[in-house]
Amino acid sequence: MTEKLSISLTDEHAHLLQEAVESGDYASSSEVIREALREWKARRLLGRMWDEGIASGPADPGSGMGDIKAEARRRKSRA
């Protein structure tokens, strides 16, 4: 299902959109906009996850990458 929308762009943005299509990277301006919206959505999600991580406080001792790898090696050697 799709919804047709009308948007206004600055001349600069309209030119960038046209260049993306004319380069052959995209078949239509709609594809450019859809990809931009997907990236925007992903960036917002990453930002929320970052904020949650910062709000959770400092990591517990023993939870650094070296510690995680060492634990994985110990578990693998026991298997």
C-alpha cells in the first residue's frame, strides 16, 4: 500500500534528488526519498539506543570486550 504525498524541497535538495536519479543509482525520486526515510528511521533508533545506554550508567567491571572474549573462549573450551 502506498500513499501519494506532495512535498516542497529547496532548490538544492531538488537538484540532489534529480542527480541521484540521473546517475542511475535510483530509478525514481520516490526511491531516493524512501531510502532517505529508512536511513532517518535507523538513525533515530540508534540515537534512542545510545541514549538508553548512556542512561543505564557505567558498565559493570568485567564486562569489557576483552572480558567478553575471554569468557567466550572459556565456554568454548568446556564444550
